[in-house]
Amino acid sequence: EVKEKGLYLRGLAACGVEYQDNIANTSFEGITKEELEFLSKVPKMMRSKFKKIVNYLFPRLKEIEISSHAIKSICETKFSPTINFNSLFELSKNDLKKRRQIQEMFEIMMNEILICAEKEGLSRSFFLHISPNLGKKNDCEIIKYSTKDDIGSTDIQFLLEGAVKDSGVLFLLNEYIGSIKGEKPFGEKFNFRNSPRTLEEKISFCRQYINHEDMPLIIGVGDTVTSTFNAKDKTHSRGGSDRSFLEFIQLLGKSYGIDNKIIFVDSSYGEVFRPSTKETGLVGITDKRDNLKFDIVFQNGPNEYVNWFINLAIKRYKIKNKN
């Protein structure tokens, strides 16, 4: 019945790679056969290396326990195989040195898999997405090491080059405007691979192809944004896997004179370790000089956001049906 009525939420997975429409059809463009074949091998490569690393870090663990942690830690998603540290962080408890070793060794592991891809002629096909991170250096994301007060990076994704969420915003805009106007502004074959790279280039791209009257108001929702103060040089390192696409939505709104909204959802009480807005405000998330500004902060987490979203959908339905 849901499929027949077209009630599935349109959206993207794997940072803009896989698209689902309102009747649950999925599609992915811009990916080669060789890339798909390599991605299918990554989880097996991760499992082999995972056992060796965990044996070294936790020598008293039994084989069955290591296998249990592997199941929890290795996410076998089709386009974004991921290593998650949370299960191992629980084992390390308050051992800061151990937590950092986990982060360091699994970053090395994921880089080794990148090297394997390069040896198969896929040197420009993949990159590592670290969440949360401290921004970029030399076009690579900077891992956020654990401190006494902050758990730091909790997972590393093996992603297709070009698969970033702000490129996903362009893809969704193309689909949305195409559904309204009957013609996609960026063309029928637009995908994450032919998206401009920088935020400035993406905004210029929109200005070139999307008329002001066709640009919708956009609400950006994220839970992974970081801002870490560096006492040595008195600067902030700003990152987080949601930062770039939220900044893009904010800047795009300013460029078109549209009051786009940015929403932050506190996910510190769920499956991941994050700064809590209830306990420390926005420390570790944003700062006074941060260009990214939140319009709404849901301190009570995903449930509060979901309830807000449902109420918004009901009000929107009533308004549409009055007209």
C-alpha cells in the first residue's frame, strides 16, 4: 500500500550515490563495474585485518568475542563499507591511550585498503570519510583523536570519490525541479561524479542553471558538526560530516535571497559518542566565529526531531488541502 500510494521518502544514501524515489525504486549512476567489484571485496578485507588489530589491542579476548565485535564494527553497506569504533571503545572504557590506538590503527587499515585499490588501477576512485573529523589537510580528512572530554572520531567510511553530501544536495535539487518543471536544470545524466568540487563552484553552478523563481526553500538537518579549539595557535579546527552540506545550504540561500533553515539534532544520547548540548551547550560543535549558524537545535535528540517533522508534515498537508 505504501508503494502503491508513493509514500516513500525520496532521498540519498552513501553520501549522494544511491537514490530512492517515492515508490522505493533505487538507482545509482556514475559508478564503474570495476569500482562495484572492489567495493564488494572491502568488508572481507576489513574482517581479516580487524582480527589482527583487535588481537594486538585486546590479547585476552576470545575468538568468539572478536567475531562478535567484528559484526558490530564492520558495516557491510554496498557503497560505503565502514569501520565503527564504538564497540571497541566500550572495551577500552576510560583508557585514553587505548582509544587513540584504536583510531590510529584502523585509520592505517583503511589507508591500506585504499592502496590495494590503487594497485588495481582505481587510484582516483575512492577516499576515506572520517566522522566526525577536524576538516581537511592536503585534501584528506583529519581524524579527531580522543581526549579526556571528547571521544573523537567514531567511524571511517570507504567512499567513492566525489560522494559528498553537498553534491547530493545538487542531485536532489535536480530531481525536485525536474519533477516540478518537467526538465532537469543540470540535465538527465547529472550525478555526484560530474558535480563541481568546491562550495563556491557549486553555488556558481546553481546560479548558472537554476532560475531564482525555481529555487525552493531548503531545510538542512544534521547531527555531525565539530569545532575544536587549538590552544597553541588559538584557532578552531572545524569539521564534521554534515558541516559541508549544511554550509552549502546556508550559502545557497544567501545567494538566492532565500531564508534557508539549518537544524542541528543532538545525537549524543544514542549509539554514538558526541558532545551533549544539554551538558556543555554548543562547545565542541560550533563557536562564535563559525560561519555555520543553527536556526533550531533539538537538544532531546532524534525523537524530538521526528515528532517535529511529523507535526510539520500534518500542518503542511492541511494547508495544501485548504487550497
